[in-house]
Amino acid sequence: TCFLVEVFYSRPDWYGVALGTFIPSMPNAQAFYLSLGILGATVMPHNLYLHTSIVQTRDHEHTPEGLRQAVRMNTVDTLIALGMAFFVNAAILVVSASVFHTTGHHDVEDLQDAHRLLTPLLGPAASVVFAVALLASGQSSTITGTLAGQIVMEGFLRIHVKPWLRRIVTRGLAIIPALILIGGSGGKNTVQLLILSQVVLSMQLSFAIFPLMMFTSDRAMMGEYVNPLWLKALGYTVCTIIATLNIYLLYQTVGAIWLSAIVAAMLGFVAWVRYGYREPSRVSTS
């Protein structure tokens, strides 16, 4: 809602928006870096783990038709959630281009600059709406991050602790490094830190999407709901494209030696999930 208001205030050139949306371009390495950050911010690998757990909590009739209905509704839920995430990220780009680029190429080095420049360019209400949007997004990230941490600790690592301790650990792992980085930089370059965190999320996607495709393509696990051939081909193609883009960025950033170690770790993780972690006693189509 906040970004709908921001888009209304910014009055973008919709022809330019359509042109940039349907005919994307990569003019330089920085644009490629930002694109991967957008990918990580939109999908977020930890949400895949979280949704995998949430789908099991859906209340449905324990019949074949009830299960099919649950699968259909989960598909709707996922499309709505990712569609809204896509809209928010697209709205951020549209507002930024409309406000800071077309009105004089204002340099925005951190979030404070964005908040400060919105007032003279769009009016004080736009700055307030921007602040509310940041607060809402922060709450959303905190909630999903904490819940995903719970799923990973209890589901993958089988570490069962009291809820208050689990929340302290998961939130501490998220907040403390951020505070250290922001404190070390003096509160500057927060936008660059934000983009870096999103790029790191993009690089973690392969650790979630490849096992997800493997599990949902396993007939012994999924039964009649196993991925059809066309979906396997499409899914693995998307997984490979995402992994290739991230590997290319890593190669540009850290060089061949570190890249080889990271790729080996990724392949080892996928192999462990696929062949070493399965629990036959818990495999069920229901």
C-alpha cells in the first residue's frame, strides 16, 4: 500500500516502465550485481524452507480430493506471495527512477538520503509513507527470518530449545552482524550493505532450489503429485540459470580458486540432502 502511494506521487513514465520491464538490459557490471540482488530479495532462500514447513499445517480433508484442493490452494498462496514481492521490488525501482533519476540524477548513497530527498521532490507525505514502508518491511523480514530459523534448527538440525532462547539466537545471528557492519561504517553506505546482503541471499538460492526440485521430482516421495516432465525441465533450467549467474559473479569477485571451493561445497550440500538426509519412515504423499 505504501509503495502504491509512492508510485502515485512519483508519476512515472509508464511507457518507459514497460520498455524497461519487457526489454531489460545489462549496461555494466553494476547492473548485473544489482539484478542478482533483486533476485535474492524477491525469492529469499530461507522463505523456501519456511513455506515447506507451513504447507504441512494447512487444514484439509484427508482424502485424495482434499489433498488436491490443498495443493491447489498452496499454489495460489505461493503465486500471490511472490507476485506481491515482485510488485514491491518493481515499485521500488519505478519510484527510484522516477524521483531520483528523471529529476536531476540525485545520488542516493544511503536510506537516509532517500528519505530526505523525497520531501522536497514529492512532499512531506511521501517521506512519511517511505518510513512506514521501511518499518513494515523490517517487521516482515524479522518475522519470516525468525520462523525460518526455527524451521532450520528444529527440522534440519534437530536442535530443540525453549522458544525464547531460539528467538534470541536466530534474531541475534541476524541483527548483531548488521549492527557491527553499520557501526564500523559509521552509518554510511547502508544501501551498499543492503544490496550486498541481497546478493548473498541470491547466492544461497541454489542450496534451496536444487533440493526442492529433487524432492518434488521424486515419485516415491510425491506420489501422483510428482513434477511432470515439462515442469522438471523448466524447473531445472531456471535452477541452472540462477546458479550460472551467481557462479559468474563469484568468478568476477573472488577468482577461480575460491569459486571452486564454493561450488564444491554447494554440490556436496545438494548430494547430502539428496542421498544422505532422507528419512524413509517419514516419506508420505499426505
